[in-house]
Amino acid sequence: MDHFLYKDGVLHAEDVSIPEIAAAVGTPFYVYSTATLTRHFALFQEALDGLPHLVCFAIKSNSNLAVLKTLGDLGAGMDVVSGGEYLRAKAAGVPGERIVFSGVGKTREEIHLALTGGIRQFNVESEPEMRVISAVASELGLEAPIALRVNPDVDAKTHEKIATGKSENKFGIPIAKARAAYAEAASLPGIKVVGVDVHIGSQLTDLEPFGAAFLKVRELTQQLRADGHNIIRLDLGGGLGIPYTRSNEAPPLPLDYGAVIKRTVGDLGCEIEIEPGRLISGNAGILVTSVIYLKEGEGRDFLIVDAAMNDLVRPSMYGAHHDIVPVVEPAPGTEARPYDVVGPVCETGDTFAKGRMITPLGADDLVAFRSAGAYGAVMASEYNSRPLIPEVMVNGDQFAVIRRRPSFEEMLARDTIPEWL
Ligand code: LLP
């Protein structure tokens, strides 16, 4: 469920009309709904009710400070994967004890930053990384709380580019080697073992792989405890999928996901951490764009819009589907027709949809790409020297620009021409 609905024939974000925002900021832009973000976070809180837990929002899905502050103020923790994300969490007012640090390639500088600024735990992905954390913590005279991310060799049954839990993927320590790695961790100075971490992939629409992975974590936890480790937390990662089409998709609900957690690891007496990104932010955002031209090709019509693959890369990168809807609701009975919806970037890959059935549209009409709140703005680039597009947040009948559109001058000012030129 989200809060982007037609009211009096015009698409709204909560109580604000999309054309009103478009008139104020120009197109293209992202717009996020506070009510949807809040609702989705609450669903996870409910799903884990009864277990000690912390819902850590995966910042990589949407890192705007206003989004982070909205969630942080509700009590969310944050899952960060870089020094930049760590600083964003802190800037949004989230205390270090609610921040977990994941990622396969944490540098010494990033480890130093998190240790000195405060961190709940590092999710450690390799033995060499564990040794560096030990060295940096020892130099600082601090103790680094760690969980080892284990790779359970479970097929997440999702797109190959976002599956992470198979042994051929670069993530985590093979579960068969985990006990030896924990033994080494316990012997290292500056390291305090607190938990086990797992994350098997993103956009999972089946609960079975979660159950399989969590059972492996359960078994490992029991072995580790028998080996003398004090395992007090389980970080079960993120990955619960969302519906990208309104019609035929019904992925499992957070409540069902919570039930799997309770059934598999609920009795271990551990504090549970989860790292959802997409389910919280995905359907809390849309991308609004204008039609520049309608070009009638041979046997197909191209709708050329002012957003492009640099603004929303998911269709060209993963072949992802985003529903595309007109901002002004078509009159009942208007027949849809097929369009290839494309951006202005000079690549054939800059195609959002092929043969998509949409009611007739023409130049200057506004259209919205739904489900664009996760992995949208964060993956944008300035390819073709197109400045990053603005982000707007709506809360009831108010809206605010939460990242403004940079000017062309600002974009050019970042380059330097060497003195010999
Ligand atoms: N935790 C870890 C360690 C992760 O690597 C990820 C996502 C998450 C949590 C959050 O997963 P979520 O709940 O959002 O599924 N750019 C891709 C998705 C990449 C996901 C990477 N890791 C896309 O646009 O589909």
C-alpha cells in the first residue's frame, strides 16, 4: 500500500497534487511520501513484536537525510556500507549504537571513522577484514563489536545481480569455515564477538530461502555457543521483495516474514536485527517526468520523456519493471495503446519500457514511474552531463524540496582545467 492516489482525477502524493510540485520544481523529480515510509517501518516493528529487535534501514536504498531522519525519529537503526552512509546516518541524528556497518570492503579509514564515532556492530565479511578491525581498534584502545557475515549457500531465487547468499557470490564467510573464523575472532585483541549476520539477496518474493538460511544460522549459533562464544544478536539482513505491478503480484507480507523469523530463531534468546531497504522506501517514492516528444516510428510509437537511465537505472540495469501512469487520470473507457517509453540519453539501453500499454499521451504531459523510492535517486549519475534531479518529500498537505536541483554552473565548477591547458 502507498499514498500516491488519484484525487479528482489528478495523481497526488498524500494531499499534495503532483502538478503543483512539478510547477514548483520542474521535471524530472523524485517525490517521497512520509506516510508510506512510516507505515512500512511500522509493519516491520509489528512483525517482530514480542522479540527484542532493531529494524535497521538499509541506507543504500534511499540515503536522503530527510528520509533517514523520518525513520530515525521513529526509532529505526541504520545499516550502512560506507563511510559516506555512516556520516549520513549520524547527520540524520541516529546514534552510533543504532548503526550497523556492513559491506565486503571496509577500509581502515572507514573502520576508524565508525569506531571513533560510535558503532553498534561491524558485520565482518572476511578474515583479513577482521584482522584490520582488530588492529585499528587496538591502536585506538577500543573494542569493536562484531558479527561475522556467513554465506549460507542458499539460492535466494531472485535476479542474479542481487543474489548474495550462494557460495559463488563475493559475500560473507562460507558457513563451513565460520567456526574457525569465530575462534580466530575470539583470540584477537580489540574484538568483541556479539553475533551472527546473514543476508542472502534482495527482492525475494518467496519466504522459503529466508527460512532455509535462518535455520542454518540457528544451527551455527548453537555450535558457536557450545564453542564458548557469547552470541547475543542475530542480524538477518534485508531482502523482502515488493510488488512492482499493481495487478498480479502479491509478495509475502512483513508479518509472514516475521513469523518465519520467530519460527526459526525466535527461541534463541538473541536480539534480532533486520536490514530492510526496498520494502520501506520502494513504494514510498515515485519519479515524475514530462513527455518531451511523441515520435511516431515504424510500427511503434516512442514516448520520449525528460527522465533517463541516469536518473533511474533499474530498467536498463536489471530489466526491471516500473509501472508508468499518467498524472492526469484518463477518462473512464479511454483505450490504452502501446508505447516504447525512452529517455534522451544516447544509448538504446535508455529504455524504460517497450510496448507498454498506456492511455494516449503527448508533449508536456506528466507521467509517473511508480515504486521508484528504493535504488532510484541513490543510483543516479550525471551521465550525458545531466545534473542529478531533485528530491521532494510530502507530509500530509505540505511538501519540501529535500535535495535541490544543482545548476549547470555547479556541475561544471567541480571540474578543474590544469594550468598547462
Ligand atoms: N543488507 C545488505 C547487506 C544488503 O546488501 C542489502 C541490499 C540490504 C540489506 C537491503 O536489501 P533490500 O531490503 O533493499 O532488498 N540495486 C538493486 C538492489 C541491490 C541490493 C543490494 N543489497 C536494485 O535496484 O534492485
